[in-house]
Amino acid sequence: MMKSRTVEIWVGLFVAAGLAALFVLAMQVSNLTLVDDEGYPLTARFDNIAGLKVRAPVTVGGVRIGRVTAIDYDPRTFQAVVTLRIQARFNQLPEDTGASILTSGLLGEKYVGLEPGGAEEVLAPGGSIAITQSSLILEQLIGKFLFSKASEEK
Amino acid sequence: MEWLAGLGHSALSFFQRLGRGHLLFFAILQGLPGMVLRPGLVVQQVYAVGVLSLIIIVVSGLFVGMVLGLQGYNTLVDFGAEQSLGSVVALTLVRELGPVVTALLFAGRAGSALTAEIGLMKATEQLSGMEMMAVDPVRRVLAPRFLAGFLSLPVLAAIFSAVGVWGGYFVGVGLLGVDDGAYWSQMQAATDFRDDVWNGVIKSLVFGVVATWIALFEGYDAIPTSEGVSRATTRTVVHTSLAVLGLDFVLTALMFGE
């Protein structure tokens, strides 16, 4: 049996390596941000959110400022209600901010892009974004393109 | 008639073993609080079970990651999506291969050693000797080994996944020319800490309990002959592998099935 001091040092190294590995997985692999849960909610209503998922990023000018926390359906207006959680330090979004569902790359994931407007008032926590643009659906787009081509040839 | 009796006998002995296994499990759990007073025993076992398994885990993790990088690249490049290699490698490792392959290697490297050690202790009547001295072998021998296995497997699985991600990086970015930034950013966009990394850790904790429990039980329940110990060791590896693979499916269905 090895001396217990040596054993203890090895075990210490082993545990430290494990913690370091978990740290790498948290920071480098999953990009864990500790302040993620803080922030204030906003809602936006879309006609079509096809492909948007909970935890999708919310960006302004390409910079992530929050996440989608819930997606619901309003049976009266037939619209999708998307709840966004914006980090607390970005609390100066103008009231006429627009939201659109965009795709990163041709086949990438969907995200919500916010387009700040010029109003003086800012969106209060729990406020609703009025100007929204729905998800772009590739099939519909191709259908429209073919339709317009066909009508041109007449 | 003879055939029916044989079926009944094997069914009865199966349930008897299952019952003995659970009784032993609860006896070990009762012995765990006492380990607070004797951390030295646990440290000794973490060395035997964890530190000595480190080399095979690191080497396997590296090569599994490299193979994932190579195969993933060859598949993804057909779709022009080789930028997503990072997310493929990381999700595969963190969710599945890290915990599962680590548990399988653990069964072969550490579980078999535990079974052989305890089986031999039983065969050479060391366990009976302890009982004669009013030392409970479950508390003195099994509990520290159980705790060590339970703690070591998640650590080994985390190391396996982290090393594998770098293995995929070496092959994907270093050899095949995937963009460095895209590898990491796609990985970070696709991998979530709570949904992916943490569920992987939970999986490896479950596997740690199961693998160590089976190894200890097979050793403690072994027929105290050289043949009995050898058969118990084989059973440890086979049963642990089957249990890990079966449980992995159940856990995956629960965690990622929505």
C-alpha cells in the first residue's frame, strides 16, 4: 500500500481535474451565464412563430440580451404569445420596439430580433411589443416565387 | 415436470438474489453516514477506483472525441454543415457517450477489481474474521467502496467529456480545417448547461450507484471459491453493462423525450 500522503495528493488532483472538467463543460461548451435567470419579462404576439423554441436567444443588433421563456397560444386572437425575458441591465428599450422572428443562416435556429424604435417612453416590465413580424416560412416563400414566375410568363 | 421445477428454481433464485442485493444496498446506505468520521477509508478507495482509472478514461475520451470529429465531419460536409461539428461532438459526448462509455469502462476497470477483491476477501474468510472481531464488514469494507464509486464516476465522466471535446477539436479544427470560432460558438449555441451538461452529470451519478452496487453485491454474494470469484467478476461486467445501457435508454427518454 502506498503512503497515505501520496494517495491523498493523487485523490486531490483527481477531484480537482474533475471539477476543472465540469468547469470547462459549463463555461466553454455550454457557455453558462450565471445572470441568465434575472431580468424582466416582455410579451410579443406573432401570427406565426414556426420553428421558434423556448430558450431561443433574443437579440438587438445581433447581441443577445435575453431569451424566450415561454410560448403560448391565444385561442381568441389565434396568435402565438411569446414571453421574452430580457436581462435587467437592458431596460431602455423604447415603447415602439419591433420584434421579428429571424433565422441564423439558411438552416440555423430561429431567434427573436428586436428593432428599437424612436419613442421616448421605455417598455415597462411585463409590457407588450406591438409591432411584430412573423417567422419566414421557406415553403410559402418558394410557393410565392413560383406563382409570380408563372404569372410573369403569361 | 423436471423442466417446470428447473424454471421455478431459477425464478426463485433470481428473486432471492434480487432481494439480497436490495438488502445489501440498504445496509450500505446505513453505513454511509459513518463515513464522515472516517474519510481516510474513502480517500483510499477513491484512489483505487478513480485515480487508477484515469488513464484509460482520458485515452478513451480522446479517441472517442477524435472519431466523433472524423465521422461527424464526413457526414456533415455533404450538407455543407461542417461548421456544426462542435455541437455534434459536444452533445453526443455530454448527453450520451460521456456517462455511458465511462460507466462501461468503469465496470471493466474498477467494478471487476472491486468484485474480485471482495470475493477473495470472502473466500479467504477475511470478512468472517471481521465479523468475529465485531467489525461490520458492510460498514468497514463495502460502504467506503460504494461512496468512492459513487463519487468517482461523475468525475471520470466529466473528464471523459471534456477530453473528448478537445479530441474532436484536434481532428475537426486541426486536421480537417473546420473554423476555430465556429466550432466553439456552434457548440455553445447548441449545448445548454442545465438541459445537457447537468443531465449528463445526473446520468453518471445514477450509473455510479448502479455500477458500484452491482460490483459490491457480486463480490459479497460470490461463491467463496476461485471459480465462484471468477464467475462473479464476469457477472459484474456483464450485468453492469446491461444495466447501464438499459437505464441509459430510460433516463434519456425521461430527460430528452419531452
